[in-house]
Amino acid sequence: MTSFFGRWAVVCSILLTQACTTLGPDYVEPQVDWLQSWEAEQYGQAQAAATGQPDLSSWWNVFNDPLLNQLIETARVKNPGLRIAGLRIAESRALLGIATGSQYPQYQQANGSLARINSGESGGEHQQFNNYDLGFDVAWEADFWGKYRRAIESADAAFFASVTNQQNVQVILAAQVTQLYFSYRTTTKQIEIAKMNADLQQRSYDITGARFSSGQDSELDLQQAKAQYLATKSSIPTLEIAQRQIKNALGALLGRAPGQFEELTAEVQELPVLESSVVESVPAGLLISRPDIRTAALQVAAQSAQVGIAETDIYPSISLFGTIGWSGNSLADSSNATNLAFGPSFTWNVLNYGRIKNNVRVQDARLQQTIENYQNSVLLAAKEVDDAAISVVKIEEQQQLLAESLASSERALKLSTSRYQEGYSDFQRVLDAQRSLAATSNNYIATKGARINAIIAFYKALGAGWTPVTSESAIDEDTRELMQQRTDWGDLLNTPLPEFTK
């Protein structure tokens, strides 16, 4: 008996020693050849948000707006999309635990039975006895070809991809909150300007009405003044609709129902005028560190391991199994029995009719797709940076020209009104000046808002606005407690997240 166990121990040792082959390609991060030498055309011209280099994790501080800071902090806690992204980290962490557990015995089963048996009558007596049975089976597939190691690699990459995806949601969320906040303020300012222009036009309408009543002006001047005044006034409800929609959209980002937004008021505030500094260059490595680019790279890593998993099916599977059982009964003249067996198991899908090889090809094609997706993600990121840079430059030029045009429109209205009242020109000059002032003043405010949006887009294109993810920031305390009450999560929800290492 000893020699039997000894021989199988040697066989098991050999299997364990040889189980070190890992099939499939090892992950290599895709290279972007053009990125190292790339520079956007507008670097050297592009105007960034502020002098000096701000903290990119909180880039919105350049606006020096406490309410904006408060809204972003609230969104980081209450935003539904960000909360879902945090929960996906917990999900992927549990999936990683499943993949890790596959290294150990993959099949085990315990079974037992107790039966009361009536044997019928013998010698005039009714006999009864108890029958007992207990068994335990276990099987372990040796990771001879690296199937389970590759599965862990894939799950590990998917886990870190869920982390970088949460960081990317942070980037998008910060940009969206900032953009909607300043869109609300821009629209509020446009409403103020529309009301001011309507007031100016109403005064002209009142003047023409008085002059018409006294016979000094024709009805044509009166009707033209009225038409222009009412047209300007009719634009205000459209702006108020847009203002409410922007407010509701911002509230949704903060997880609030429509109307629950006490912080925002209709008080008109001037839009921020930011000091300008030249953006001379953006390091290529900054694009590569964008959270969405890191997610794309990790997706390549996860799929690369899937190729190895598929390849393991081509080769034989070697498993170790064992079983132990005990049976007995309560009969006086019977003895109990113990069964013990263990050894290797060998399976090989020989007649697979090309299914396994084609599955390898499927996984390899998917790997190449993720590589192409990574390359495309870097390309689109560079495009976003270049688009934002040129927008900041050219919108600032446009803003300066509109500022001069606005000053001229205000002066033209003053002169035309004076000349009309003195009788040196007709009312058409006043109408033209009022129309020009209304359009220019609205365009000027819209351009100021567009420049702010371009600056926001520039920081978003750099992948700025995220902080490292922790167990506490991924899932808030109340949610973690609720999940613990519902399901035994152990320490998984509270254990610090591991750091990513290449």
C-alpha cells in the first residue's frame, strides 16, 4: 500500500513541476509611433485658462468660483453614473476572486444518507436496521497550460479597467457640471441683455407713439418700433426655456429631481474673464495617461489573456481526482466499509472539428480589434486636444473683435437716437442701430460662454479632473452598509484597492 501511494506521489510531483507552461501571447502595450513627435498646430498660440500650471485634478479652480467647486463635490458623491461606475469596481473585484479561486480544486462534493430499512418478516419477527453512507469527492485540473493563470490575468486587467473607467467618468462629470453651470450663467446673462434691449426698444416705441399722436411721425415708424420691440421681447421665453432645461440637466448630474436646486438663482453674474497664458506643448505621455486611454490599454491586456485561455483547449487536460467513502449499517453481523481512491484523469478534445482552433482565431481577431480601438482612442484624444486648442485661440480673437463691435453699436445707437430726436435723420437709423446692438450684445455674451466651453473642452481633452479611486470613494458608506446587510461581502468592500503595476 505504501509503495502505491509513493508512486502516485511521484506522478503528482512531476505534474505539478511541469505545470508551468503558459500558452498564448504575453501582453505588450500597443505603441503609437506618431505620438512622440506630435504637436498640435496651435501650440505656441493657444490660450490656456490661467497663468501658471494649475492642479489638473481640480482644474476648475481656475474659475475661482466656490459654488462651482461645491457642485462638483456634490456630483462626485451623488451622480448616478459615477456611483454605478464605483459599483462595477466591486463587481470586477468579485469576478477577479472567482478567477483566482479557479487555481484550487475546481470540483468537490460531499454526500451522505441515512435510511431506516424494513427487511420483512423472518422467523415470525419483523426486522429493521439502519443503513449509513457518507462520501466526499474532489477533483483538481492542473494548470498545465496556464489556463487559469491567463484567466486571472484577464480578470485582473478587467478589474483595473473598471478603476480607470471610474476615473474617466470623473473627468466627463467634472466637464459636464462646469459646462452646464456656465451655460446657465451665460443664458441668464442673455436674458438680462434681451430685457435691456427690450426696454430700449420700448422707449423708442413710446416716443414714436407720442410723436404719431402729435402728428410729427407717420404710423409706419410707430408700427416698425412696435414690431421690433415685440420681436425682442418674444425671444425672452425661449431663453427662459433653455435656462430651465440647463438647470434640470445640471440637477440630474447631481442626482436631484427637477426644481430641487436652491443654490442656483436668477441673479445675474458676470462671466469670468480668465488671465491667459501660452500653452507651449502638451507632453505625449499626458495623453497616454488619460483614463479612457488606460482603459483601452487594459482591455487589450484582458483580451490578450483570452487568446491563451482558448489555446489551452487544443491540448489535453490533466486532472487529479480523489474520493473517500464510508458505508455501514446497524446489523450485528455486518461490518462497515471504507473506500479510498485517487489518481489522474486525462481528457483531450480530439474530435473538435476545428471548433477549438477557430475559437482561438476568434479571440485573436478580438485582440486585434482592441488594439485598433486603443490606437483609435489615442488618435481621437489628440484630435480633441487640437480642436480645443484652436477653439480657445480663435474664439478669443472673435471675442476681442465683438467687444469692439459692441462698443461701436452702443455709440451708433446713441448717435442715431440723438439725431432722430433732433430731426436730422429718420427713425430707420434708430431701428437699424437697435437691431445691431441687440444682435452684437447677444453674440458677445454667447462668445464669452463659448470661450469658457473651449477651455473646459481643453482640460477634458487632457484627461484632467480625476482623483485616485479608493474603496470609500468608489462606494459610499451607506451603500456599502446596505450591500453588507443584503449579502456577505466579507472585507471586499472595505479592503483598500490594489495599485496598478505594469
